[in-house]
Amino acid sequence: SNTNTAPFFSRFMETLSYYTAIFESLDVTLTRESKERISVEQHCLARDIVNIIACEGAERVERHELMGKWKSRFTMAGFKPYPLSSIVNSTIKSLLEGYCENYTLLERDDTLYLGWLNRP
């Protein structure tokens, strides 16, 4: 998702889509009464959502960016991409398929994207 420079409405819609996928995937993983889930929702997700939606400027610290921007930042910092082997990719796919069919993996531009219900 791209919540870094987007105007408010676009940022709101990106945030809604991104966190909807996270909450839907949590429904498969943990019951709504689970202490672990409640902790994650209260201490991580809620804080992040409030920060993205309600804060501007220096107060906003949660800023999701597209993969291209991350690749540029890493390259400028001296990192070089190193592709995963096909064995690693197929192992990850097999593990996810055995866990829940709603998770998706997409390989594009030497990047492996984890998605939920076809949302990267």
C-alpha cells in the first residue's frame, strides 16, 4: 500500500484495503477472543491505523510505500538484490498452501509478494 504521500482520501482507502486484508487473515489464524490477537490489534495495528489516518507531517511515523521506492532506498544505501532460489520459493508456496488457501505469493521483478485473497 502507499500511505506515504497520498492525499487523505487516497491514504484512507489504501489503509482500509491494507488493514482489511490483515484483519481477514487474522480471522483464519486466531479467534477473536485470543489474547495474542487482542494484543496485536491493540498494541500494533490500532496504533498504526490511527497514526496513518489521524496524523500529518512529523507526527505521522507509519508510512507505507510501494516496493519500487523501497528498492531505490536499499540500493542508495548500498544493498544489492539477491534472488531467492526456486527451492526456497516453492517451499514457501507449499507451506502457505498447506496453511490457508487464501494466502497468495506473487513473483514479480525479482521480488516475492505475500498477499491475501489476491491482494498483494
